[in-house]
Amino acid sequence: MSTFTQGHALLVGVGADLANTIDDAVELNAILTDEERCAYPKEQVQLLTGEQATRADVLVGLEPDTLVPIAPAWARQADAPRP
């Protein structure tokens, strides 16, 4: 299996009141770096979760080329009971 050498990813799971975002970011990291799936080189995928997911760290991790925001936790939030 070849690797996706041009792929770079910055995965952010802020946590706090969106706790599912951490799980989603960790799971997406596993999928992207899995050699049988997406085959991103592990050194080209950066994972920021919880307290590491600061604005400053996100800005450092961003590349000016392409940004594709993904927010899979939103679907889970729709099913959450409302206060």
C-alpha cells in the first residue's frame, strides 16, 4: 500500500461542552493514518485536543493551501436532550 505523501491534516477536538469533538478527532486521526485506508504519513497529521486546541496552536498548524472544516460532532449534538 502506498502512502498519501501530499496529504496534511490538522485535527482539532476542543472538548469542553463539545466533548464528542475529542473522540471524533482521535477517530479521524486513526482513519487518516491507517495504511489500509487513507495512508497519510503520521508525521503529516497533527492532532490537537482539549487544552492543546488553543487558537494559537491551531493557527500555527494551519497551512495556507487548503482548509476543509469537518464537524462530525454536530450530528451527535442534534440528538442530545435539550436543557
